[in-house]
Amino acid sequence: MSGSETAAPGAITSSADRMVGMEHAEVRYFTSYDHHGIHEEMLKDDVRTRSYRDSIYQNRHIFKDKVVLDVGCGTGILSMFAARAGAKHVIGVDMSSIIEKAKEIVAVNGLSDKITLLQGKMEEVVLPFPKVDIIISEWMGYFLLYESMLDTVLYARDTYLAEGGKIFPDKATMYVAAIEDGDYKDDKIGFWDNVYGFDYSPMKDIALKEPLVDTVEMKALVTDPCPIITFDLNTVTAADLAFSVPYKLTAQRSDFIHALISWFDIEFSACHKPIHFSTGPHAKYTHWKQTVFYLQDVLTIEEGETVTGQLENRPNDKNKRDLDINIAYNFAVEDPNRVAQGSCFYRMC
């Protein structure tokens, strides 16, 4: 995932010049992709990179002689996949200065005649083609939508994708499940009850509001997963990225519930044979891991019982790349000692 942007062809501007007038949060986002480490992490994510490679290489008949747009091209790996698959021409767009390295990488691989790389915002660049046949992008963030570029991909779709064009990938489904995580919750949240003999409980509110991005072991899951929303990139709008959806979780065993977790699955359904990958705890590791939301209550649930609720997500008013998330939960059982109901607000920033 990387930001996208260029001035008119021929204009000579530095990265700093391009950032003028942008809010601090936007500058921070784009400049974070200047560093090689984040690109190394993504390229070494075998699930991510192999899925994109396979979706392109196994569908050379779809890419042959097509004009391809790579939104947020980063170091250019997806652009080079598309060029090697027989694309007529590939345009890669990225705001980050890493694109200068991408140009060198494309050149040393002998693909400069097939790939044009533009530095700038997708909404401001001037493409060398009026329309493109295929859009490829690795736009996903933590919790799918945190710091994601999906709205940028949708702009590219609406502005440049030819009628009947394809998007790789084109479907994303978000899931939630409940976990037992008492030891870690005690360490992260309970810690504030007694800090060297002092009551630091006011800090608990802050700790609870910050979702944790981490790897969750499959054995921690107490409930079946519940799909909460699917985005079809062929039809979804930017307004759809703010949503409120219900969930229902059924316990697989009798245990405690300390948190809800979320992950997402990605599908390349435009392929001849659909390709997909998951970022869930049941699947091979990805750099997206899972997102953990600790609850105020500890639920004591028995096998077969259910927790219901509503998950609301919306971009933050001040910084659209940050997320405001509210999770309401209702655990209604006959035993009054185990009944629980509440609502927790979280901010991913």
C-alpha cells in the first residue's frame, strides 16, 4: 500500500514542493513510504506478493496488450508483473519519493519502455492514456480501511477505467470473532490499576480506545467468525466506507471473552480462476496481522451461546485516513450474573 500523485509532464518539482499545502497527517502518511523498510516488509509478505503475482501471471490472456494503471505503485513490483504478463503499457502512480527508486528498478529490469512512473496524487496527475483497461492496486490497510487508499482507487476507477475494464483485486470481506486473551489484557489494561503503588486507572480509557494490531493464535478464538461487510470495487462508493453493520457470534466452547478481533479476505474474482487470500488467524501470516478490540467487560460464555452487536466505522473528521470505530455488544442469557451489555469507542490513528 502506498500513496499516489504528479505535476504536469515536464514540470520539475521536489517531493517537498508537492507536499506544500497538504495537511500534516497527509504529509506524514505519504512520507512514511519514503523509507525502504516498509517496502521490504510488504515485498517479503509472501501471501500478499505471491497472490498478486499469481493473479497477473495466471491471467496473461487478460493482461495481453492492455493498458494497466497501478495505483500506489511503490517500488513497482505490480507494474513489472503486469508488464511481464504482456501488458501494452503500464502506468504506475505514487506520491512517495520511493518512486525514484522504482524508476531505477524498472530500468535495470529492462522495462522502461513498457512502464511509465509518475510521482504525484492520483487526483492530480496527467496520465499518458485517457483510459485504462485494468487497474491494479495494493490499497489495503490495517482493519482493511486504516490508512487505506481505497477512495483513491475508486477515483481512478471512476475517472480512468474503460467500460468493461477490470480491477485487481476487486472484492474485500471483513470478519469479526471473539477471543480469550486474559493474560494480555491484564498486562495491557490491568497494568494501570497499580503502577508502583499509584492508581493510574485514568490511563485505562486511553488504552482501551487504541486497537491493537497483532498476530492472534487460532486457539484464542472462542466463537465462529462472522462476515460483517463485503466491498465490491466495481460498484462500491466512497460513501460506503462509512458503515454500521450487525454481527452475531456463536461460541465454539465455554470460555471467557476479552476482546473482538477483525481481519479481511481479498479476492481477485476477475481472474479466469478466482484467487483469494485471507489475513485471518487461521491463515498464513501477513503483515496486516489482525486488529484486536478489547472490551470493557469480560464475558463468561458457554458453548452455543451468542453475542450480538453492531460495529460502526467511519473516517475521522479531521483526518480521513484515521478511523473512528464503535462496537456495541449484547450478551443476553438467562443467568443474570453473566448478562453484559456495553459499547466501546476506538480510534485508529
